[in-house]
Amino acid sequence: MTNMEAQLCFAPYIPNDVPANQVLVAPEGVWHPMDDGRWPLHPFSYDRWEKEELSWYDGCYIHAGLNPFMFYDVKGKDVLNLMEYISINTFRQFPVNKARHTVICGEDGKIICDGIMIRRSEEDFIFANLPDPAVFNQQMGGKYSFTSEDTQYKRFFFQLCGPKSLQIVEEVCKQDLHGLKFMYTEDAKIKGHDVFILRTSMAGTLGYEVHGNIEHAREIYQAILEVGEKYGIQKLGRYAYVNAHCEGSIPQLCEHFASPFIPQPVISGSIPRDSELIYRSPIDLGWENLIRFKNHEFMAKAALEKELEQHHNTCVHLIFDKSSVLEVVAGSMDPEKQYDTIDMVMDYDHVRNNGGMHIDAVYDGEKMIGASSGRMLSPKTREMISICTIDQDYAVEGKKVEVLWGNPGTNQVRIKATVSLFPYIKEGRNADFDVETIPHPVL
């Protein structure tokens, strides 16, 4: 065994086709090796980026590239009292089988992390992409009674997204899931193995997740592929997955903004390195509808109340002017201008994966009014877009702004852009998709 083989491995959750897929990347959730000291790898892409990304509009993708993921199994209802204090959410109405987007903020109102809490029974919860609540409890003197277990190497989940996702999930589960509401779960079986299905997606269109135990991951993955073959199911790699959030109008930690939970983020782009907009509040991201102020005392309450009372930011899309983008392309090939090159597909840190973020400053004249990140070329609309935290006065459909292109110290140039309100893709959104337009399965 070579030194390289001793350090790297293919992730145990899915089969990897080598040499068909020769460009590999660590999963998003992996900041450290697995228990055996090896780093898991996934394909960077399976096909052309356009084909992979269009699947969430006209077909269905399957994505396994977040595994192994940050999961904690938590037991004890008292954890809800802890979460009410450290997050902007309340959990007084949190029925069994419900999933909730949960946002934890510091006392300054900036987001520490966000993820999903899933209530599986009265006493059982799954934390997905949220820190171990026992750490917060310890910092608060252990006043809350619950237990937590790190289950990142015990659980898997596969994401399916696109208008054909429901048919594929129903067929592989041999179960009618038309009644499953957005952000709810339902128990099912695949190949005789217990799983649960969560209706959600990262691209904004109709989508579902299949959750189960790691020992069954490959068998279930293969079963989904076999059923999905006649529906044209598309494997999704890392490149396309990153873009899903931007088109889906879903700001993503470590892709669009940084977290103090992850120290010393590596930033590229024109944003001043001391800018407050490297970190964001829920209000900066347009998530104020998630904040529960009434009868709710929580860490960030005073800061967020003050922010909303004052002139503040919100979140929009920017549509880049095509002629301005082409000027940057031409300038990057001009020996005198030497503009920073602009990748047509997206800003991606090929060295640090999602350990690096590209954030550009946005201006109106000489006034900096926002921060743009997640820039990508949409294969559906053929527009270059980004997600932008922007001064609330500029959150007007059609408003003209400028994105400063180029790292500090380079020959920077401005790209004209137009504001577009959320969501970018307005048809077929998962939350209000009428699944009755899809035939029920014949079981």
C-alpha cells in the first residue's frame, strides 16, 4: 500500500467509478479524516456541468456528496429549551416528523451556523449540520437534560431533486408519498431496510432526501439508480451541487458567507477583508421571517431587534450585465489591463473546496452597498447570477448596481448588474409544488 492509499479512500457511502471519474474532491461536511485516519473522496463531476444542473428542472438528480455529514442523535425534550435560547427559532410547535431550518446566532446577531433539526419522536431528534448541543449545554453549566451521540459515520442521506424525484422515490420505496408535506418526514423501506424520506431540496425545486443506516447505503444507492434509470436520473457532483444553492435562492454557509465557528476563513474577491459582510446575520440573508421575538428570550435577541429597528440589509439576486462580463474576459487577456480572470461557470476554490469563499463588494457610485457571492452561470437562463446581501433601499426589482471585480492589489474593474428579487426561479418551487400533477404510483 502506498502512502497515498494509506491517507485517502473512496467514501464508503457510494461506489466510485474509476477511471471513469478521475477528478475527486472531499465531501463538503469533511473537515477532518474519518475514524480510520483516511479522507473520503467523491467525484468532482459525473458529466458536463450543464447537464448535471439542468436535471433539477427537467428530470432528477441524486447527490451523495455530503456524506459523511455532521449528524447528532439527541434524546430528551429538554434540548428544545436549550435550542430556544441559542437559536432564533422557537420549538413550542414542533410536531413529530417535522424538520425545521434552525439558525444559531451569537450575541452580536451574526450566524454561527445553520442546519436542520428533525423530530423523529417525542424524545428523539436528529441534528443535521448543527454542532453537538452538548457543547453548548456544557458552556451553560449543564442546566439542560438530554444526551447526544455523534452519528456521522452511522447515518447516510441521499438527495434527489427535480420534477421526477417523487416518482423515483415512490417506486423505490413501493409507497405513495404524495401526502408528504414540505419539511416533513415519513418512514419507508427500501430493499427491506428502514429509511425515512424528508421532503426538501437544495435547488428550490421539488426534492426529497432518503435517510438511513450506513451499512445499507450502497445497496440503497444502487436501488435508487436502478429505478431512476428509466427516468433519466443524473448523478450530481460537487461542482453542480454548489451552484444549486444560488439558483435555488438558498444562501449557504461557507459558500456565500463565513462563520465564526470556522476560524480564519480564506476569502477571495474584492470584499474588504475587514468588512462586516464576510459574516452575516439572518436579516442580511432575508431570513427575518424565521426569527421569533415574541415571548422568546435568546442570545441574539437584542442585537437582531436593534438591527431591524435601524436601516438594514436584505438579500437579493444580481444578474450580471453580459457586455460587462465580456469586457472583463477581454481585459484578462490584455497585457496592460490584466484583470483577474473570471470563470464562466462559477467562483470555486479548487484548493480549499468550501474552505474558501469568493465575495465581491457591490457599489452605487462610491458607496459600498452590499456583498455578492456564489456567482454562477445559469445553464437554464444563460444569465450570470449571484446572491447578494444589499442595503434595503436597493432591494428593488431592476435596480442598477455595480460589482467590483478583482482581488485587492489587482487592476480592479466594475461589472454592471441588475437586482432581481428572490426567488430566482419562481416556478415549480418545492414548498408549493402541486404533487397532484404527478400520477400516483400503482402499488
